[in-house]
Amino acid sequence: MKSKINISIIDCNHGYYDPELEEAKKLSSGSTQINLYIHHFNEYSKKEDVLERCSDSDIIIVQRFCVDDDFLSKLPKCKVIARYGVGLDNIQISDYLRVAIDVVNFPKFCTEEVADHATALIMFLYRRLDILFSCDSLNDYWGKPDLMDGLRSAKNTTIGIVGIGNIGSSVAKRLLSYGFNVIAYDPYVDCFEGVNMVSMERVFSTSDILSIHCPLNKETDGMVNLKNIINMKKDASIVNTSRGGVVNQLDLEKALKENTIRAACIDVCDPEPPNKSSYKIKNLYITPHVAFYSRESLCSLKSGVISESVSRFNDM
């Protein structure tokens, strides 16, 4: 008689499940049968409704839905929680439960994709393309550098990185290859080759462009706020491809409207999607939370979330 592993995907906005279904089918061989149940909840769904549908789950997979001790106490069969993505900010369970329940995430997922996206946004701001593309007519400026006033060489431009983990360090390597002066703040990293590690105060006050790459937690929630932004150079800009909550959205928008800093490019917001008023801020450039994406990265994540979850379950 085959043993059964019931897997419930609680929420996922990718729009397709072919890799998960293929991986589940591949693993359903020999003495094990994988039953994959795909639900269409989201982060705002009532936990009572989710529990009713997932009560028989051995493994649950989430994207943005929040999981905590109270929720898991009502899923006695669940032994593995997996999250589509890098961070674990929506999985808030105690150390006591972690002894009995394995938590799976993918810290190296989309590292290169996000680093490429962040670097592209940095270069967009560095080369003043935001100013050029917002100009009504370039005819009066053709062949003249007036609109790009203040643009300096890479070696005389300081890019600050907040959080020099997998993605932040990948961004740093790209920027160093261009010849930028790269500084970074990370309370958990003492040194990184070619990068000058500085205090949080200095990374804000010294950077011409500040790129955010830290996880969202109690220490970083709202870290980029008006108090820190007003210490930046008036001509400085901000890039955020980490988590929306790291940046106080209202403070950022206020600073941009009042020209406290020059511009910002963000791929993540709080809330998501942002309020319609955010799109009207002329020096705020928003990409719709797509920095993670390449066809290969997403397919690898989707198949990997099944294979790794089953592997962890079998090892328990």
C-alpha cells in the first residue's frame, strides 16, 4: 500500500502550476503517492476558510499568506511549511514549533535577476535617464548636456548598499566592475572586498544613489524614513528591490514631492499595489514587483518548492 503525502498550495499569484504538477507527478512513484491540492487563497483570506480546506495537509506552501503558531496548532498533520521566495517575514512561528515543523525557503532564489534589476535601476538614475525621458521635447537640448547637469564619472559617484547578503553583494560586484565607489551598511558583515563598510548614518549621508537589499524584520521595518532621508544629499536617489516595508512609503513620497532628494526607483511597495496617487509623483519610478523574474528562475522555484518539501518531509 502506497504512503500518501498531501501537499496544499495555499496562495500563489504566478498564474500557472505546471512545474509543481510535473514535479509532484515525478515524485509519485514507487511506494509514495503525492497528492497536490491547489487553492486560490491570498494574504487577506480568512484563516478559518484556509484551515477548513487544508486540514489534512502534511505540507503547506505559501507565498504571502501569514502563518503563525495559532494557525499551525490547528493543522496537527502538517510537518513542513514551504514559502515561494527568499524571505520568511510572513512565517512567524516560535522556536518551540520549529522543532516539530520544518520551514523551507529559497535564499538563493532570483539572486542574479534581482541584482540585474537593481543595477538597471541604479544605472537609469545614474545616467539621468529619468530626466531625459520626462522632458517634453529634447530638440532644444540635442547634443547639449544641460539636462544631465551634475552627472559625474563612475569613480566619483558613490553607490550605497544597505544589506550586503546574497543580492546586495551581487549588486556590489556589478557596480565595482563599472568603477563606482561602493560603500555598504550591514550590521552582520564586517568586510567585503572592494567595498567600504560604513555606519547607517554614513551610508545615508554619503551615497549619491542608495540601494536597499536588506530583509524585512523588526530592525529594518520603516528604516528608510524621513529622519534618515533628510540626511541624504539633495541630489541623491533611492532604489528599493527588497521589501516594501523597509521603506516608509509616505515619508518617501513626501521627500520626493518636496525635492528633499532627487528621485526614487522602487520595485516593491507598502501597500502593494501602491495607491494610485503614487503613480502621479513625477520623480517616483515604479516597476510592478518583477525584479525576481526570469522564466528559468520561476520554473526552478516552482519545481524546487515541491521537491525540497517532500525531501524534508521524508527526512523527518
